[in-house]
Amino acid sequence: MTVHELGAASSTRRKAAVLRFLTELGAWAAIGTAVADISLPLAIAVVLAAIAIPTVYSTPGDKPHVTIAVPGWATIAILAATMAGGLAAAWIDWPWWAAAALSALAAASTVAELPRWRWLLTRA
């Protein structure tokens, strides 16, 4: 199944997009709070970079507008790095129950994203 076969309006794709967005929000919050313990300006810069990178770099056909085109594996790597950084920061800085909740959300997001990721891997 490809992203195009799912269609932008399909409930499957919307569910995956909502889970991905919530996971990214959680990751950005975790990264921001963890880095803020070191420096607030650095935390702001790191979170802005984490938001800007997937906005600027994307795989053609995955989003309506592509600023800088990258292969599908790069889009997956960007998302995986955001998730991994967020989870690491959450487990370092947050209470265990909040880190566990973000971990569960990231797992659900990953499962929901698998069809999109398979499609992205076919994009050079």
C-alpha cells in the first residue's frame, strides 16, 4: 500500500498523521525541557531546529510543498531522530509515567506510519 493509495483524506492516513504530530509535539517538549536545564536560549534553538528540519527537508510526493527535496530514507531518519531524541530526553528529564506515555505514543505512531515509511523507502 502506498501513501497515494491511502489518499490524504483516508482515516488511516489521518490517524497516522495525528499520532505522528502528537509524538513530535511530545518529543519537542521533552527535548526543550531537558535542554532548558542547561540553557533556555539553547533549548529554544534546539526545539526550533527540530521543528524546522522536517519542515524544510521532505520527500517529493509526501507533502504538497517541498522546499528541499530529500530521498525517502532521509525523511524517515529525520523523524526517527526526533523520536529517539525526544524519548531519550523524556526518560532523562521527565517522571517515569510521562516518559512511558510518550514511549507508548511513539510506538503507536511508528506502527501507524509503517505504510508511509514503506512508500518513502521506494523514493530515491
